[in-house]
Amino acid sequence: MMICTPYITLRNGKRLFAHEKGLEAFCFEVTPEQHKKYMEKKAKEEEKKKKQDESEEKEE
């Protein structure tokens, strides 16, 4: 499975944009298992953020 993104984040925390290198996007190959693991992690982070936002709204 190919994943393409307009930027990558370097180890030092800076973002490198594809257009800076004359590309439309950075593309790389991942296995379906890696993709599934990433999507599960992202969903978990979004759920955590949603709960945090709800608790902040209740405090106001």
C-alpha cells in the first residue's frame, strides 16, 4: 500500500514539505498491518482529545 503526504516531519521536529524538493508529495510503501496499526493509534488519540475537550467544556 502506498501512502503519500505533502510533508514529512524530521527527527529534529522540523517539517520538510515536498514542494521544497520539487515534488508533489512524499510517497512510501507500508504493509496493511502497519497501516491498520497507525489508523487504530490515530483513532485512539482523537477519542482521547474529544474526551478532553468535553471535560474542558463542562468546567466552563
